[in-house]
Amino acid sequence: MTTDSDSAFQFDVALSFAGEDREYVDTLADRLRTHGVKVFYDRYEQPTLWGKDLYEHLDHVYQRAARYCVLFASEHYARKVWTNHERKSAQARALRENEEYILPVRLDDTEIPGLRSTVGYIDARSTTSDELVDLILQKVQQPSEQVASIAARVRVPRTAEEQRQLFAQQPPGWEYLLFAGVLAQGRDALEPKWRDHQLRYVRRAGPALSDAEVPSFIQAAFRELAGLTSNLERILDVEAKERAFGPLGVPGDPVHIEHLGQRLLEMYESLLDWSARIR
């Protein structure tokens, strides 16, 4: 979930907790990880922590390596040496930057030194794990100005090479950029037909119709239009779009995205051709 604008941070959140509260935190960490959140949690970092000077390393993590520190306040937390070290490092960061960084989660009513009672917190006793996960996800989601910044750097791909680069980088919303690129390239190729449509240009094709043949021609044309409409409904079907763009939180499939875009372009061209035949 970390983006270019957050490249200075190795983690989205660092979890600070007492060992006695691990059972609660362990489940939460796993759920956050499945949502793509980059979590500093000691169980995930054992190879990295092995042999390091933990006092120095943890000071770096809780001061500089994470966007937020989620602190699980409890009676166990208040009397642990290591949690006291983590808390001081996190508070140094919060004081230096003068903005929200520590996100307290209260497991009981124990007062934590240096953690003011006026700081907004979440009470785990009245908040489910799922609700807490959702709250953390909302916190680490990109602010609108970051999204705007990313959008300014990313463009709709107009060539095969730009499409390849887009898929390699996979910025937020890359699926829709790829889809827009397929449509833009196809639209450009069909621009002459669209201009003819705007001009109501008539290109003679086939023999002239007698008055007696006109009704059957019109009936056949509207049957064809009904068939085109049915195909369009299939292309825009919810399941078809989900196969291409993926369910919520799941990356899309570029092959299906391109196929869906090509079929939509085919429908666009068919409707232009249909309109030209009617004229």
C-alpha cells in the first residue's frame, strides 16, 4: 500500500505492544497484511532482527521507518522496558513533526506515561477486530492530494510500450488506465468513420431499394440493432467487468481488460457501420 509519495517509509504501520497482548495483535497484523498493508511486526521481521542491536534498530523503526505507530495500551505495556523504549521513540517522532503519528488502541484503562488523555484513541473493548482493521486501512489510504500527484505523473498509455510500462509499475487504478488506453487507441483508428457520422455522409453500397423492399430492410436493420444491444449488455455485465478489473482489493487481469476493450470498440464500430447503412 506504500506509494511513491511515501517512499521514505518502509512500513505503513509499526505495531507497538506488550508480549502478553500478542494474541490480539497477531490476528490484527495478519488481517492488515492480507489487505496489502506493510506492517512492522516482530514475528514478520525475525530474519532482519537476528543479530541486530535491537535498541538502535527499534529506535529507527519507531522514529523513522513507518507512517504511523499503532500503540496497544495496557497494564502490560505500561511496565515493559522494551515497550517504553518504543513509545519514547514514537513520541520523539510525533513531537518533531507536530502531527498525528501515534494511533493509540486501548486494551484497558491503564495510563501510559507521556500519552496524554486528550489524544484520540480506539477502545478495543468496544471495537471489533474487523472494525479496527477498517479504521487502520482508512488511515493509511492515500490522501486526495497524493492521489492527484500520482495521477499527474501517470498517463493513459497510447502505445504498446507505454502499456507494458504501466503494467510493470501498476500504480493505483492501473486497470482503468489500461482500459482507457485500449479505448483511446481504437477510437483514434475509427475517427474517420465518426467524422462521416457527424457529417451524415452517405456512401452508396449495394443496389437501390424499391419502395416495396424498404419495410423489410428497416425490419432487418432493427433486428440487427437488437442483436448489437444484446452484445453490449453482455460486455457491460457485472461478472464480465469483474473478470477484467478484479473484485475489490484484487488486481485485474490485463488480458481480460484488453479483450473487453476490444469488444467494446467492435461494438462502437458496428454501430457506426449500422448508422451508415441506414443513411
